[in-house]
Amino acid sequence: MARNDVEARLHALTTTLVNELISLTPETMTEIQFEIAMTDDGGADIGLLENHPDATRVALSDLIYTTASHYLPLIKQYVPGWTRTLISLQESKGGWQVKVDFEHL
């Protein structure tokens, strides 16, 4: 798969994650932080960072897990030494602002 194809696919998967996270988030939460972090066995842990009391009430959907499973092999290919992706969403008057950070070795 060419680099542009990988980038486009990653963008599409990230957009799916963002939209699904927003749909799952209670109205009381104006900020969401979601991470996909590499585990020692080469897999990944995914989940919300509990930076708000209501974060513990958010149940991740099958779509989140499925999307993350497609995301993992692509991000490893696209970002050499990748260890973690943090997707930060913050609600403002104009909608949700999205920031995606990659951590790598």
C-alpha cells in the first residue's frame, strides 16, 4: 500500500473514531481523550482517559474496537517506532475541535 493510501486510510479510520466517540459521549462532557497504546506483546490497549467523572460511564462500542483493530497495523506502518496515539476532542461553540498526537520511540 502506498504511503498516500495508508495516510488516507488512517485519516478515514481516525474520522470514524472521532465521530463514534462524540456520539457515545454524554452531554456533560466537553472534553474527550482517547488513546491507542502499544502493549509489550505488540498489540494495543485502547480506552478513554478518565479526565472527567462521566468518562467511567462511557461504554466503548463495537465500532470503536473494530476501527482500532484496523488502525493498529496501519499506524505501525505509517509512523516508525509508534507507541501511542492520543485523540483529544474539545467541544466549543463551533463544534468539536480535534487534535491527534502520535508518540514514537
